[in-house]
Amino acid sequence: MIPKIGKKHLSISFKDKENNIECVIEDNGVGNPALKPENNQRISRGMSITSKRINALTKFTNQELVQVESLNKNDSTGTKVTILIPKD
């Protein structure tokens, strides 16, 4: 969200699902640079650590644990990340 000019919004929510805890992180930033192939920016340290933790969780499930969506529609931008945390 650093390069975003103007008002910044970040929301984090958790839902208790049957087999998982669902964490949804949504912002109105510039969008997800990882989804733009022309953008070769480095991966942040936080994203790298989070990726390693999620990869460790995948050893216990076949379920897709992370979904990243770019929310770039019309004049609005942002990113939505959904993370499933297995209860077992």
C-alpha cells in the first residue's frame, strides 16, 4: 500500500469454518504486483515468510490454502487474499 496515493483501507477478517479458519485480507492498494507479469519487483520479506509457513501447512492437506485476487475494476484497485488455516 506504500505506493498508493490517497486514502488507504485495510481489512482483516476471520471466519470459523468446519475444517478451517478462514482469514481474508483486503485492501484498496495499487493491486497485486505478483499478478502483473511485466512487474519484476522483489518479494517482500513478510510475503516470503508467509509463503514458507503456508508451504509447511500444505504437507497436511491437499486443499488450496491461499487465493490471491486482484480487485482492479473500473476506477478501484486493491488486493484480496484468502488464507485457509487447517484446524487439524
